Amino acid sequence: MKQTRRVVVTGMGTVNPLGTRVEPFWENIKAGVSGIGPLTKFDTNDYPARIAGEVRNFDPSDLLDRKEIRNMADFCQYAVYAAVQAMDQARLGAFGEGGYDVERSGVYLGNGIGGFEIVEENLEKLFTRGPRAVAPLTIPKLIANEAAGNIAMKYGLKGPCHTTVTACASGTDAIGAAFHAIKFGIVDLAVTGGTEGAITQLAVAGFCRIQALSTAYNETPELACRPFDANRDGFVIGEGAGILVLEELEHAKARGANILGEIAGYGMTCDAFHLTAPDPEGNGAARAMKIAMQEAGISPQEVDYINAHGTSTQANDVMETNAIKLAFKEHAYKLKVSSTKSMTSHLIAAAGAVEAIISLLAIRDQFIPCTLNLTNADPACDLDYVPNQGQTSSVRYVISESLGFGGHNGALVLKGYKS
């Protein structure tokens, strides 16, 4: 596929269990800090899983207007808060301030579950007090597209405003959609990424019922997420957002933007296999990585690091190992692979976006984050997963991979910017 326009990153923002700004968050990733702790948002006595990656000490009024906050569910607050960081770093303001055309600028955001806490609050009101007790803003606060809509309204972005829902691949797929929109000339600038705020009674109960969450480490939550380890027993639910500002290269240069990195390729496939289980052979995930590398115009040997989906579930980690071997052949054993979910927990739709930010920072600092808690490797997981301590290493191209319920597979190729 011929590259028509280059797409660069000029801003990044995040809120997640390891920080509410990019650089402090990255320092925690480099240090191998766990953001997982006891779940405090509701009484967990009747729940098999009692741990989570919660966003702690979060005050949205640091960056957002109090009226805005009242009209937003958690997932919207996280998204807009991170978007303000990213737009500030890109030196862009509302309604074109900073040198961009709002009609050539869009929002491409991933979300998986929407405002579950709004659903729960208002169902209780409905069933105990009747329909007139339901809050007037129930629907606008809970539907998944409202995070993208809030970002568009805050900055007056009048191009496409699109929400991607592909479960845990949503953030990666949204970035991929934004990348292609810029590459093929639909927009010149995009605010993109993923957001999730689903640590609620219904979500946790639902994931517990399909035995997806870790339950063996409730007393030692920092040890619970252990991708590729023989003693893993499920993922740890998390929350937060990752937002990137993407621009067409000449557009960014024309306004004197500081370029943080480049997106070079994107692949998206479906397993068409099972509602929740991945294809154990890893064919779909492997094809997504191959497509992304083909679009980037690189060989497998040029990839130095894969930020893996790495959920710490029995099915995912073996499948993903198989997929990497299918996509990279003998080079699979020379790659560095790690799962930063071991530190952040699984941020669902936000995961791929936060991991794209990690990947760009890994290139910037030539540093590969570790897979925390990997003390007893599963024999079926036999690649170099950078156990327990990050390392300085040459990083040219990175693949950030995300895989979701329904068989969704997304992969991004990221690289440092060179003129």
C-alpha cells in the first residue's frame, strides 16, 4: 500500500491508575510500579474479584470546568481531561487557535462500555421510585459516543466525530481510523485514543460470571496481573484514558509543531471464531501485525519491540505468543515483548491508546518496559518478555497490539520521527 501522506503525533495525554499526566505515568512504568490495588468504588464482599486498577486522587477540576464535569460520566471526564493535556502539548486551542482548520479536524475515539455507573444509578431510581425519578441527562451521559462528542464541542472540531466500539481493541482501532483519515486526506488533524470508566458493580459482576478476572490475588493485588506467567488466573479491570493528537506531517511543520513520533502502519482483522475466546492459533492477530508492517513498508526484522495485549488470562497469553511466532518467524525470538498491563491493569477501550503512548515514549527514551510479576514463565510462552525490570535497548519500530472480545484484532506500527 503506497503511503500518500505521513501522519505524526504532536500531543499526548492520559489519566490512568499510574498517573494523571504523561511524564509521571511514564516514570512509574519505567520503574516497574504497579497501579493495582483494592477495589474501593463499591462493597466487594460478595464478589470473587476484589481488586482493580482505579484512577486515584483524580480531580477533574484541575483542567475542566465544573459544569462540564457535572454533565459527564466518568469515561467522558477521563477522555476530555486527557484531551486537554494532549491539545495543550500540541499548542492547540479551541475553535482553531494555534493554526488549524476546525472543519478539517476530527475526533476518532474508542470506548467499550460507556457510562455503566449512570445505568446503575438510574435503574435503581427507576425500580424504587418510578420513571420520573430518572435523571434527565441519563441517556446523554451514558452512551458511548458522548466522550468523542464532548471533545469535539470543547474544541469546536467540525470534521468527522466517530466512536469505535471493538471491545478491548477500541483504542487501537480508533487510532488506526484517525491515521487512515489523515493519510488519505479526509482530515488534517485528529484527536484520537480510547477511554473507559467501567469499574462498576454490573461490569465487575459480569466479568466475574465469565471467570475472566483474577481472583487468586485479592490479598496481594500488586501481584495479580502476571502476563505469560504460569500462575496467572485472569485480568485485572482498570479505567482511564489515553489521547493523542495526530496531524498530517506538512500541516504540523507549517505551524511549527513539536513532533513526538510517527504512525507508520495499521492492521485490523477479525478471528470470526468465538464471542469471548481468541483463535488459539493466533491467525487473526498475526495477520493484523503483518498488515500493519506491510503498510509501514518494513520487514519483521526491523521491529525491535512489541507492546503486547498480554492480559494475564490463560487463553490470551498463549495465543498471542503463537501469533507473534506466526507473524515474525525466527525473528520472534530476537524481539523484546512486554505487557505493560502488568502495571496499569487492563483499561479495556483505553488500553491500546495508553499503550500507544508507552510505545512512543519507549522509542523516545530507547527504553523497553518490563512485564511485571513474571516469575515462573508458562512453558508455552517462550519469548523474551522482559521480566520484572525494564531495560535500555535500541528501539526503531514498535508494534502496539490490542485484541478484543468478538475476535477483534488491531495493531499499530510506531516509529520515531525523522524528516
